[in-house]
Amino acid sequence: MSFFKDALSMFKKRDLLFLESYKESEDVYTFLFEKENDLSWIAGQHGLFTITHKKVKNKTRPFTVAAAPAENVVRITMRISENPSDFKKAMLELKQGMKINMTGPIGSFSLKDNSPSLLIAGGIGITPFRSILKQIESEGNGIGKPIHLLYLDSNKSFIFKDELDAIANNTSISVTYLDLRDDLNQEIDLFTTLNKDDGKYFIAGPKSMVKSVSDFLKSKHIPKKNIKKDAFYGY
Ligand SMILES: Cc1cc2nc3c(=O)[nH]c(=O)nc-3n(C[C@H](O)[C@H](O)[C@H](O)COP(=O)(O)OP(=O)(O)OC[C@H]3O[C@@H](n4cnc5c(N)ncnc54)[C@H](O)[C@@H]3O)c2cc1C
């Protein structure tokens, strides 16, 4: 998405009707909202979500839209730990019929061409890749796509695993689940050796993880222009 389109989206605000929420794992929750007909996004983009049903300090947070546009629902999936922020407490209090405000969609974290692509997710950083892979699956053009997802979670708590496995079964997209950083580096090495200068790298997750993977890629002489980052500030 161009800078100007992004800037325009920043002024698009809308209320979204809350439908339901559920637990994905011990500390990860999904929230579903109604998708109005005139709302769309590019798989991998995020929105700015604002609590409106009660007064909270710091009422706005960015979240990836974890649904594919084709799924016809707005999904956000977030980590909520034992002692959450007021924003996340308010999310857990949402009841059917309440609303949340969304600005956007914004961001340019999306697959643009058919280059061999290595998607690298750290924990909750799987959200943009769920959207991207679901969209490819729904368009029915996943056969022949040279895409490999590396999904790192040190607690082996792989949310969306069933959906990702189904995508891997129905397309040529492959998924590798990892819990050790050394194993991730080895997988990255394998991909860089096979794809030399053609490979594109997409990294999403907590800011520190994104930085260290990006530094690792640069140490392997991967050009900066081939590395796309979606750093989740706040973790
Ligand atoms: C483009 C973009 C997309 C994003 N998409 C998502 C998404 O899809 N899902 C998602 O969950 N988040 C996403 N985030 C991050 C999100 O916006 C919040 O910043 C994050 O969830 C933290 O939320 P919180 O401030 O409500 O704090 P909480 O998560 O409730 O944490 C409470 C406090 O504990 C601290 N804390 C929490 N976890 C850690 C940790 N691991 N290490 C150190 N301190 C910690 C925080 O600083 C915070 O002050 C995204 C961010 C960006 C920029």
C-alpha cells in the first residue's frame, strides 16, 4: 500500500460490532467483530483499535487483522497475561452488541510477488501470517507458491496449528514449528543457501525478536530491501 493510501486510511474510523471472543490457548484470546461490506484490508495489515464502551487510560492499540479479507469477519488475536493492561481488561469485558472503534487498515506487511518467501513468526507474531496464508488458501492459488513458514514459540504453544496444518496439506506452503532459537537459525540458513539473492524474508513478533532475527539475516548478507518487518511494540 502506498504512503498516500496509508495516510488516507488513517482518517477512516468506524465502529465495529462485537460478535464473540474465545480462548486460543492459556494466554491468547481471539475477538471477532462484524465486517461491514465497505471494509476491506490487504492480508497482513493492521488497524488501530480504540475502546469505546468504558473510559480507559491509553484506549488505543494497534493490532493485526488476523482474518483474511475473504473470511468476512474482523478478527484480532492477542496475548492477555495474568496482569493485563486496562485496555485488555476492557477487551475481556466486551459483550455481544457492544462496539469497538477501528482506524485503518494500515501497513505494508504483505506478500507482493511470487518470490520464494520465508515467513518467520515469533509467538503472537503469527497473526499477520494467519491472514496472509488463509487468503492464499481461499483464493485457491497456493499450489506452486514457494512459501515456508517458520513458527517459533519457546513454550510450544502454537495457536492456529490446525488451520496452518490444513493449509500446508492443501497447498505447497510448508510450515515448521520450532521452540529453539538455534533451530530457527539453522532453518534460516537452509533457506538462504537455497535461495541466495532471490529470497524474501518476512519477520513478525515482539520487537526484540524481530530485531534479532533481522540482525541475523543481515549478518548473512541478506539485502535490507529483501527483509520486511512487523515489530509488535509493547511486548
Ligand atoms: C503493527 C502492530 C501489530 C500488532 N499486532 C498485534 C497482534 O496481532 N496481537 C497482539 O497481541 N499484539 C499485537 N501488537 C502489540 C499490541 O499493540 C500491544 O502493544 C501489546 O499487545 C501489549 O499490550 P498492552 O500494552 O495492553 O499490555 P499487556 O500485554 O496487557 O501487558 C501489560 C504490561 O506488561 C508488559 N509486558 C507484557 N508482556 C511483556 C513481555 N513479554 N516482556 C516485557 N514486558 C511485557 C507491557 O509493557 C505492559 O506494560 C501489535 C503491535 C503493532 C505495532
